[in-house]
Amino acid sequence: MKSILITGCNRGLGLGMIKTLVGLEHSHQPAHIFATCRNKAKAQELVALEDQHPNLHVFEIDITDFSKHQEVLVDGISTVVKSSGLNVLVNNAGISAKFTRIGMLKAEQMTEHFLVNVTAPLMLTKALLPLLKAASDANSEAPLGSSRASIVNVSSILGSIEDNKQGGFYPYRVSKAALNAATRSLSFDLKEDKILATAMHPGWVKTDMGGANAPLDIVPATAGIIKFIQGLSETHNGQFFEYTGKTIRW
């Protein structure tokens, strides 16, 4: 892949993925790596990486501010990639409430989770479609995948309806299930444009969101995630996978 955009990179999985990408051998790095964060002043590690790596471009944006998608991201990325377009969009930014039983559920939690975890990635995908289509056209001889044009929606196994054996987690579960449904629709809507769409569970990772009890360390987890993205093919289109490549039931 020549270019990739990852949202939500101030910490956690997003920052880990950026570290993995800039840590690859130079010949294996994307020519252009784009990252978003809500506040550069609170993303010092990410900004430091930008200073060290000329191919890394950090954009300060709240992805729920839809009015800024064109001005900040689409125009900003276009200035760098020109007619080459954007090969990979990783919708990583998201939020997760603590374990929530029905008796403790608040309407505001549901609204906020849908805004951040479902509406924002869909609206961003819509805004970036011209760049994804440009990449697909520019790499028309490449097979379906990250060398052409791909959308990776970072989901969660908690969004699997069939694997839900515990209940609770209403805002997070329901929003990730909705993101999965959106991913499936994108895979059909963008099929003629040869743009792949897949949902990926990144594993339970030791981050601020995942918590200290998570079994996976961030370095090996994000290395596996990047490997998964690099290996995307037609078999992944419209499907739900763990980052290891294991299929997850809807």
C-alpha cells in the first residue's frame, strides 16, 4: 500500500499502528502515512514521530465534526497524494463505556457511542470516497486489497451477536454490531469501484480502553494488525475477522 489513513492515533491501538508502520524497513513503509488526533498538544508521542518521519502526516481533527472532513482531511490528504488517491482507510477511532447492565443504561451513552463508533466512520468514509476511488483506478491492475483500495473498520468481538454469551456492554456492543452491518453494506455498494470493506476485531489489548487485564501487549498486537491489513484480499470483502485472520461470526 502506498498510502494509509488511521484515525484515533493519539494513544492505544492507533498510536501502536503508526509506530509499527514507521518501524518497518523503509522499502516496506507506505510512501504516505496519515494519522488523526483530536488534540496535538495531548498527542506528544505522535507529534514526535511526525517530526522524525517525513512520510508521516498528523491531522488535528475531531472526526465527529463532519464539517471539517473535507477541509482538514480530504483536502489535506489530496495535497500530498495528488492523483494517486488513498489506498487504505482504517476507521480506528472509537469509544467504549464500562460494562453496562440494562438497569444502569443511559440514553446519552447510546447516542454518543452511535455518533463516534458508527456515524463518524461512515461519514468519513463517504467524504474520502473520491480519494479511495482514485487509488482504485490508479492501481487497476492490482487485485482487490490494500494495494488497490480498502476500508478497514475496527470493530470488536463484542459486536458479534452470535458470540454474545454474557450480555451487558449495551452502548459498545450495539454500536459495533451496527458498524459491522455498515461494513457489509459498503462491501456491496463499493464492489463496482473495486474498493474492499472489512470489519476487524483487533484483539483484547492492554490499552487505556482495553485495560490492564487484557491478554495482549500492544506491540505484537499492532504488528499483527498491520500484517492483516497488508494481506487483505477479495476473501476479506464484507466479512468479519480477528486480526489473526480467524473468521468471527456475525
